[in-house]
Amino acid sequence: MGDFRPQVGLVLGSGLGEFADQHIQVIGRIPYSQFAALASTTVPGHTGCFVWGMVGETPIVCMQGRLHFYEGHSMATITEPIRMLHQAGLKILVLTNAAGGIRSDLQAGDFMLLEDHINWMGFNPLIGLRQSAGNRFPDMTEVYDSQLRELALGLAESMEFNLQRGVYLATTGPSFETPAEIRAFASLGADAVGMSTVPEAIVARQCGLRVLGISCITNAAAGLAQHILSHQDVEETATRVRPQFNRFMSSLVPVLAGD
């Protein structure tokens, strides 16, 4: 990115990568595979590219898709892009994902603002000694910045954009959850479940970034759906709601940056 200094970073989850191509005045792009510390993505709907440019007057960098733990990458690899963005001067990070709805009022096509998360991945990205990585024991009382959440909710109300609120639980994947697991997750207080985001959020907080999280609810979770779950469902729902997501995100980025 050279001398480019982004104010907002945006990780685009499954099926949402179109935002980077159609709603940013693109200055540059580079595949993750061009970096020795990263790797190519292997999941449909994840292009695997850094894209940077402008949304109005706001400089932004997007991760067009992400690396996942279930692809066989280490936690260090899947969170290295967050450290790279921090080194580029980023202060605000928006994490988006596709998730299965656990709470009964969450329907396919809804969006949910993350108020908190549950790490059910059995691993923490901060395990191991890493020089100059930041605080080894970062506080996680407020992973998702309350002021940024208020800005997002206020904008959603003004735009009549249906933005729910809830707790996101992350599993490793790549298999979908069993109905018994979903019942257990509901008893723990989870409203939606997915296979990403939490490692990135933890590392972002260690780096001192302000974090906002938004889930696209692409399906009802196992035992709640009326059909067999598939990644195709995820992509189809994300494609259907992309126009609403793109419109909201185009307005949200300048608001978060204070422009």
C-alpha cells in the first residue's frame, strides 16, 4: 500500500466481497499469496485479496475474503493480515461474516451486530511467544467497541436497515454443527454461529484496534432448518442481500471514520 494510510479496515466474509469491487474507488490490490506469511484462499466466495482505495473521502482497505483455520492454516497465518493492517496505521476494523442463526427471530437474510463472542474453537491466536506482538494478556471485556456499535445502530435506524444484535459463537468447522451442539450453544447464550472472526477480533484487540462485527445470517442453524445445510446456501443468501449490505456499508464507513 506504500504511503496509503487507511482509516477503516473491512474484512468481507463469504459472498460479500463484491463491495470492494463496486463500492470503492480502487487505488490498488494485491493477492494474499504474494506475501510469504500468508496463503491463497480455498473457499468459494473468498477471493483472497487486499483492496485499498476510497469510499467518498475515507481511505479504506478491504480484505476480500479471509483465511480460515479449517483450511489447515495456523492461527498465526489467519490473523497475520490483521497485524499487517495494524502496521499500516489502521485504527478501526470492521469484521463481517456469514453465520447460522440460533435465536428464533433471526432469519436468513438478516444482519446481526456483534455485541460479544464465544470462542469455541479450542485455541487462542495469542498462544505462543511472539516478540513485539502487543499485550500478551489483553482485556476482552469489550471486544466490540460500544461507541462504534452505537454509530452503526443509529445509522441503521436512520436508513431503515434491519440490524439485529447478538452474541456470535465461533467453531473450527468445516463441518456444520449438530442439532445437539446448537442446543448447547443456545444454552450458553449464543445467538449465531460461524467459523471465523473470533481469532481476528482477539488479535485486533491485542493490537489496540477498535473493532466492529457484523454477521450476515445466511441460514438457520442445524436442527432449526427445514433442509440439509450447505455452503451453497450461504453463498445464495449472501448474494441475495448484497445490495442492502453494500448500501449500508457505503454509508457506515465514513460515519465510523468521523468524516
